[in-house]
Amino acid sequence: QVQLVESGGGSAQAGGSLRLSCAASGRTFSNYAMGWFRQAPGKERELVAGISRSGGSTYYADSAKGRFTISRENAKNTVYLQMNSLKPEDTAVYYCAAADQIWTNPKLYRYWGQGTQVTVSS
């Protein structure tokens, strides 16, 4: 069992930045690839960024490329999502999730955090 707790959400102006954190507890954090998903009202949950177990490989959705950076500190059992140049369309609930590898399909992630709201105003 892995427990995930997100933090760092909130409100920002367009063009601003936010940094999300996801703290893990339970089973060995480094055994899992991690993903940051988001879900806006009326839309499907989508993978924004993913990172491999070691941190050596990353994935970004087209909407996140060049603006978001995912990273992890296995010694601290934490994964981060640095979000820069925020846009109103980034407004969503953001979730971190754990899986055996990076998948774009949310159904393949076994553990989920409770989510944190990000609101970007124009």
C-alpha cells in the first residue's frame, strides 16, 4: 500500500508559477513510476507528466512541454511538478499517482492522492 498526499495547489495569475508536491508513504517509493494527472470539470483525467522510478525518464503531454517540469527525490519520497507560464486552461484538480511504469492510461495507476486544486485566472 502506498499513501500519496499532494500539496502546493492554489490560485495563480496567467503567466505565473506553482509547484506541486506529492509525498509518499508506505511501500518503497523508488519501486514506482509516478505521474501527475489533472482533471477539469466535464473532462477526462489526463496525464500531464510522468517520471520513471529512477527519474531518468520523463514524459510530458504536449500541453505541458516547455512549461512544466516533473522531478523526484527518492530519498524524500517526494515527486514534484513545477508549473511555469500558467494558462487559464491549466485550471483543474491535479493528482499524483503511482504505477509500475509510466502509463498515459489512468486506469493503470494503482495508487492515487486526493488531489489539489489549481486555479489560473486571466
